[in-house]
Amino acid sequence: MLKHEDWPGLEKISTLRDWQHKGEMREISILCGNGGLFLDLEVERGANGAMTGYCFPDMLVDLVQLSAAGQREKAHNLFDAHLPLMRRGLRGYLPMQNLEKISPSKSSGVNSPVI
């Protein structure tokens, strides 16, 4: 099992699955993290599901099942409906999200209240 946490790292999932299909790598499960922010695209690339703390796990299961059933548009519509909640759940963890709360260290040499 591999927990995939790249931002978004879609090419890596495709590469791993390609190696498996060629017999260059053994079969593994790929579960995605990052709050599920790219799950719809990651599942299309070959991810098996999510290992994330998103507060509506039923949606994650439904998305994976819809994708597996070839119902791409329904999967994307479901994902799009939840995306604002997913992003809100990660507030404070996304890059640049809370930049104003970060104070520079004395050794950084940067004299800015923002960085």
C-alpha cells in the first residue's frame, strides 16, 4: 500500500500503474491523502481510494464507486459539490493560506511582518 500525498502528483500515479502493467513493479494499492483535494483526478489515474480525514467519508466511497463504474461526469459533479467543504477543512494547512500568521525567525534575515 502506498499513501500518496503529492500536490497533486497525478503523473506519479500514472507512472506507478504503468510500471505495474508492464510487470516492472508488483501490484500495490494507492490511497490518496491531502484531504481528498484531487481525489477525482487521482482515481482516474489509478488510485484505489482515499485515506483522509474528510468529514463525509460516504462521499469519498461514492466517488470511487462512480469512477469505477465509468460514471465520470457524476463522479466529478459529486466531487465539485464537496470541494468548498474539502478546501475549508484544510484551511491553515494549504500553502500560502495563513501566510500572515507566520513570523520570521531572527536568523532569516528577512525584515517583513508577512514572511
